Amino acid sequence: MTILRRSQLTIRPTFRRSYGTSTHKPTKLTIGIRREDPLRIWERRCPLTPDAVHDLVHKDGVEVLVQPCERRVFTSNDFLKAGAKLHSSLQPAHILVGIKETPLPEVLTDPLPAPGSPRHRDHVANWDTPMVPRTHVMFSHTIKGQLYNMELLAKFLASENPAAPERGTLLPKLVDYELLVGEDGKRTVGFGWFAGVAGALEALCAMAHAHLELGVASPFLWTPRPHTHPSLASIRSTLRNVVGAQIASNGTPQSLGPLVIGVTGTGKVAEGALALLEDLPIQHIRVDQLRNIVTNPTTDLHKIYVVHAHAKDYFVRRDGRAYDRSDYYTHPDQYVSEFHTTIAPYLSLLLHGAGWAPAFPRLMTNEQLTTTLEIAQTLGKGRFACVGDISCDVGGGLEFLSQHTTLSSPYFVARPPTLPAHLPSVTMMAVDILPTALPLEASQHFSQAFLPYLRDIVSRYTLPLGSATKTKEAVALERATVASEGQLSASFQWLREPLGVWKESIPDPAPSSTASSSIPTQEKIQREKGRAQGIQPRKNVLVLGSGMVAPPAVAEICSRPDVRLVVASNVLTDAERLTAPYPNAIPMLIDMGDLAAVERLVAEADVVISLLPVPFHPSVAELCIKNGKHLVTASYISPAMRQLHDHAVAADVLLMNEIGLDPGIDHCSALSLIDSLRAQHKEIVSFTSFCGGLPAPEDAEVPLGYKFSWSPRGVLTAALNSARFQLDGQVCEIRGEDLLKTYFPTVPISPILKFEGLANRDSLPYAKTYGLEPISNVRTLFRGTLRYPGYADLMYAFRSIGLLEASTTVTASSWDSLVRHALEAKLGTRIKDDPASLRSALNEVLAPAQYESVMQALHWLSIVPASLLSSADSMPARGPIRLPPILPKPAAPLDLFATLLAHKLQYAPHERDVVVLSHEIVTRPSANSDAARSESTAGSQGEEEVHTSSLVAYGTRDASAMSRTVGLPVAFAALQILDGGVRARGVQGPTEREVYTNVLRRLGEAGLRVQESSRRVRKVAGAGAEVGSVEEALGRRWREIGL
């Protein structure tokens, strides 16, 4: 009797029984290569090349079926020669691969006999034939909740297919190429580089046409369109030997002036465009050279001038401060683009390859286009006449991109309604499937990248259950799986919402006479749903700002159908993005400089939440007091805010502050525990508290063990603050210059994670906040910041080198010279520009024991050469090599170092953060309690208790831990105030029991529960802190350093 080997995907179904015997051959693992949607007439790419198919058939032993297609870059005969077979429907295929999403009628969802089981005619299984689900791999365009493809997603889900066998567990798996990423978080399977190359070619052709409309024939008329050549090599040869040679020999038309091409973006798209331009006689220039190049009559016309513009070149803060990458991604609403004045007017062609999201400022708005063209008209013919938007983001980074184009008609004339009649239109190229114009090389690249993943999928079918190894490809495929066994993957449970919107949007079977009965948008559906349920909002909340912590707060507030929420932002698209999913939320555009407009919004609200930068809070508070409205912020109470206390009390207004994480949850959890202990007649003798926002341990293998989601400058300057606290009955102080070397190497708050701690400013005022006065009755009062081990030593070394100096400036011509210049400023002496001199200078400020580890960190940060390391064996893997530009102008070393750290120590999209908060409170029985009297009678022995209160929260795919732990407390407090649940008035923190108990309860319901524990210890009278406690670890360290 034959024993069938079962793969790990095998499920045994209850299919009809076949009577009689069979001698059919065993089923082979079969891969099917789909044809692309026939309606996509230009789609010629293929996920696998004939060479890859040959290896799969002859080396891997699988069967490959190919769906015939005469448009495909590889012919059917190519695949037949490789060993594949042609099949019209791919019905026998276990694994189906294509490029774009499968047309709905062609999605195969039925299971197949497992590889190795008897093959039956028409694939009808015996009752005991093991069956397996299929696997579909494609760019599904479902993973962002695209409503138009929810019907495709529904085919993979048991909830939408109640008749599917085995309760839907045999429905196919859906894997999306877009989610395949490497360990660095970057996509490993894609076409970005080829989009850049093809986009640059199509844009050069469009520019040549725009020049013709200006009455000028330029050499770019000979630019080859990518789909007209058999290979990329042929294209580049023509561009180099015809177009480039013509320019180098005869120059560009004098009437057009110097031809300047601008490129935006830093990813594969920009890399592809820049690589293509290298085939022309180009000269790279900086943004600050643009005006001189364009206006100087002696500029050489035998060159094409290329400027690669980065975000720092055109984004500036609204308050006038320079661009900071970390700050930009944290507070995008605080930035505006100056691209329309500093760069765009000087360009002949813009190749736009930068991404954009609704929360971020546009590269150019319609109004800014007007300004650009006004300036361009003064600079000569053809300035900003043509744009190649390779990103093809309609209404996105370039607001005036109103449509995408096709290879059949690659460009159009853009003229937004706001453009005055006297200004010219702009020629726009925005082809949405650019890589398919280079089908051969694009397919070869894609096939090579995809093949290792495909082989891993194959192994899951062919190897015995549990025997397949956990390869890096398997891990990536797991992340890239959208649905499996009829269920959405854990990371995509949120797709239930757009799936529900799609289901509700399906028109009734009855015919309708109006166009408005067609599928509505998500927002329309949600709003109509709210009205249908008879929901009439009665309470009004105004949120000012739309930054990082806004989404959790908005979602929580909008969960209340009786609340009407207005989100007011200086970036309307951000507000629209935040409010779109909710029927009771309204977006508004607001300029905080227009206090009259702000006051009108405040007057209509019952509660105002300010998520603005701290300097804005007092002015908003004054408007709240004037109009009798309550205010909630997550920020520390500033002196300016505290001065408003009496006015707020007189106006019966509550100004609730410090209701985020730190401050916020730390206050709530500390006060709750202290209340509980006092109710048990316990005397508090020690209070220690630590909090930190850190990268999750798996993402912390970098210098400092730290990554920046906020401005690095703030973190660096915090390392220079002085501190004051009480420890073992003594008031202790640390000067700012000593903070990093006076750290606490062991903070025993977790049995798993190891931390070190830094004292956090002045802890003594918290004696009043937590009711611990007089402080002489408390043995220890300490608040600190958590870091992973090694942070303080390395940061102190950076300080010793001079990298944290803010009071002096240096002029560094390159990142490699930053350490030398910082040292020169620190030591007050010149250092020769050679490794030996730099090593000698470093040895003057660094201890011998730390020299090597510091050099390894600096080398990882790409600012010292490998020659400064003691040996190649100790050389660490360097971080990302691409560095931000460094301007050769005076700047503080601290500011330069902050710029570098923001680039090198940033969170990748797949990485997560962790928030750790821990209090330790040591108590003993109160003097007049029964327990105290019992101990007194017993003599020298006493008993103390160590109580802890802790929160550990990790970021998720949908939100960082920091955004949840700040945004949710804000929302909880605002709703409680809205419901009249807070009696306090004036300037307050969350120190009232009614506030902190509610916040902690709601956090627990949201999965952010603060955990409490306690343990008892027997102590000899007069002894210090308990061994193993945080207090004891702090005291031991303090005694060791002898301060």
C-alpha cells in the first residue's frame, strides 16, 4: 500500500468518492504563469524568464504551465523550449504567478490534489486524496484598502465564500510582491529603477515636443522612446551616440538657454533616472548654483545641467528653522515647500520621483505653479515647460497633475483653473506603467529577484510537514501574505473595514435612474451610514493639529457617535485623511496666525484639544478662557500656561495638561498606586520612576542602541541637562557636563530587557505632585530616563570629542572631516588631515579602553575611515552608506551631528518601537498602624514592601507605541471632560482621582494595561534599600562614584 507524503499545506477534504482503481501518475507540483489582463494592452512583462522556467523544470523537478499571450515579451515558443507547457486556463497549477492583479473571472480558488497524490482525470479527488490550497502571487493592489480591488480580496476569504469547502480553509493564499522586503526593510522585488529609466526617456521626448510648440527643434527630438528598441543597451547607445553626441558637438539651441533637468526623490526611481542621464554630456550642479547657471550668458550650452534636489533643499519649517529629517517626518504639518521659488523656475524639465502622502506638504501646489511660471517668464524661453511625473501620483506631490497617461498617449497639457490666462501651460508626462516600456530587462531583473521566493513557496508544497527550514525568504513571504486559509493575516485585519465599505457599496439589484446610485466613496458610505442610524451629534470637540499622535486620538473620539469632531490643520489634506473614515468628523483648514479664525472654531467647540507645538498652547488657552471652553494638551505645564490659572478658574474653564505618556500615564499610574498604598496604611519611604521610548530590541543593534522618531537635537541637548534628586536621604546634584559619566549602569526593572538610566532633570518638585511632602520623610525620590546599555558611555565619548558642542561653529567640507573639526574646536588646536594625527588627537580625549568601541561606532556612522580601527577583524558592518549632503558653511558640531544621526539612526518602515514605564515604591507600615506596633514590639526586625507599576507597549503595523501612549490618554481625558466627569478648574495635570482612574481604566481596555506587583522583605532596623531593588541599584552606583 502506498503511503502518501503530506505537505505542510495539506488538508484532507470530504470530496466525492471515486469507485474502482486508478493507475494514474502522481500529481506534480505545478506552477502557472498567467497572461496579464487583456485590457492592459501595453503590459508585456513576465514574472519569470524562460531561463528561470528551464531551471524550475529541469533542476527543481516542477511542472510549469504558461497561459498563451502574444503580447508577452517572451514568446510561447521560448517557454516551450525551456520545458514548459501551454495551458489556456492554468487549472492544474498549484502556484499562479503574474505581474498585475488577476482579472476577477480568472481567479482560481478551488483546491488541488497535493503533490505526490494520484492524479485523476478532471482533477476530481477521491475521498481520501489530500488536498491543498493554491497560492496566488501578484501586485494585488489590495494592501492599502483600495476599494476597487476589495472584490478581488473577497475571493480569498472564508467570510465571503460560505460555500467554500472545509469552511474556507482550502481557499488560496494571496502573496503580494509589494510586501517582499529584505532585512533592511527595503523592497526586494520591484521595478522602480526601470520606471526611472523609462520615465526619463518619455519625459525627454515630451520636452522635445514642448520645445517644438515654442518654435524650437532641440536634439532631444532624437530621443528614443523606450518601447521602440529591442533592449535597454540599444536605447542607451542611441541616446549617447546620437542625442548626446549632437549636444556635445553643436550644443543646445541658444534661444532656450542652458537646459537644466531637475530630479527629485532618493529611491530606485530617482536612481534610474539619474543613471539614464549619465548617457548625456551632463554636469551635476547644486541648487544654489541654479540662478547663476541660467542667467549667466557665458554658460556652456554643450552640456546638460542636472540638479538632484533633496528634501532639505526645498522644505523649510514654518517658523523659519532649517529642515531636519526626523522632525519633518514627525511634524510634517510644520513644513512648507519652497521648490516653486528656489528650484522650479530655473528648470527646463522636472523629473519628479519623490513619494508623497496626504500628511505631508506637496512639492508644488496649483497656486505655487502660478508663482513658478511668473518667475520663469523672466528667465527666458522654455523654463518649467515640461514635467515628467514618474511617481504618477494624481493630485499628489504635484497638485496640478490631474490625470495619468498611457504609452499610447504619454503626455498632456496641464492648466489648472487657478492659472492666469497670460501664463503658459505645462506639458506633463505621467505614464502609470513605465517599467513595461522596458519589458525585457525589467522582466529579467524581476525574475532573478523573485525566484528565491518562488522556490521557497515550492518547498512548502513538496517537503514533509514541518521539515521546511525557516529561511529569510520564508520570513519575508510570511510578511507578504495578505490572506491564507480563508483568513486575513494578522497585519491585515484592518482590511475588514474597507472590505465592509465595498460590500455596503454594492448597488441594490433594483435599477436606478440616477448616476449617484453607483458605488459611492468610502467617506460617502460612512456618512450615509451614520445618518441612516439616526445619529445626531450633540457634543463638539475641536482638534488643532494633525501630527503623529493625532490618528489614535481622532479614532477614539470618533468612536462616540454623539460627538462631532472638527480637525483643523494648516495642511487640509492631512485633516481630510484623518477624518475621511468617520461620519462624525469634519476637516478644516486653519492658519494659527489668524487668531480670529481660530477663535471662531474655539467658540463652536465644547472641548479643544491642542496637538500643536508647545509655544502655541498659551494663546489657544487664552481663547478658550475668553469663550468658556475647556482645553486638553499632552505637554508639560509651561510658566506661561501656569500664569493663566486664576483667569481659567474665574471663567470656570479647565486647562488640562500633561496627559500624554511622560508626562501623563506616568502621573496616572504613580498616583493610583500611591492612593492604594495609603489606603492600606502604608508609609512611602522611596519613589523611583523610569520611562523611555526605544527601538524594539530586534531593531536596536546600532550605535547608541537608539533610533530617532523625534528631533535628534532635542535628545542630544537633553544629555547635557543638570539633574537633582534625593537618594538614601541625601539631596544629590549632577552638573550638566557630568550627566553622561554619572549614569546608572543597572536599572533592574525587567527580567528580560537590560537598561541603564540617566537622571531626568529636577525630581524634587514631584514630592508635591505626588503628595510626598515633606521630602525629609522620604528616603529616595528619583525620576530617570531609560536607555539600553552602552548609551551613556558612547554619548559621553561623543561629547569628549566635541560632537555635542552647541556654542561653537565649525566648517566641515565633508562628513569624514566632522570629527577632526569638532576635535580642533574642542582642543583649541589645529589637527593635520591625516589618520595618524587624528588618532593621536582622539587618544588625548578618549580612555584607552573605549577607543576601539568608539571608533567602531564612528565608522558605522560613516564619519571616520577604517584606518582608525585597530584591526580589520574588529571592523563593524557600516550603516547605510548614502549620507545627507553637508553644506560647507559654519554650523555647530551638535547640529551637524544631529543631522547625521537623523539620517543614520532613523526607523525603517518595518521597524517598531517600544515604550517602557516603571515605578518602584518602597513602603513600610504607618507609625500608628497595627503592623508598625507589632514590629516595634518585636525589636530590631522590620518589614518593607517593594511595589512596582509598569507598562511595556510595542508598536504595531498601524501605530507606533509612542503615538498610542500619547494620543489615547488625550482622547480619554477630552471625552471625560466633555461628559462633565472632571470637576477641577484652572491649570491642571491628571492629578485628580477621577481623571487618572478613568484614564488607566480606558488604557487597560485598549490593551495598554499598567501591571502592578509587590513583594515583602525583612530588614534590620537602620539598613538601606532592599538588595535587588531599583533604589538599591541607584544607591550602590552613587556610592561607587563617590559623589
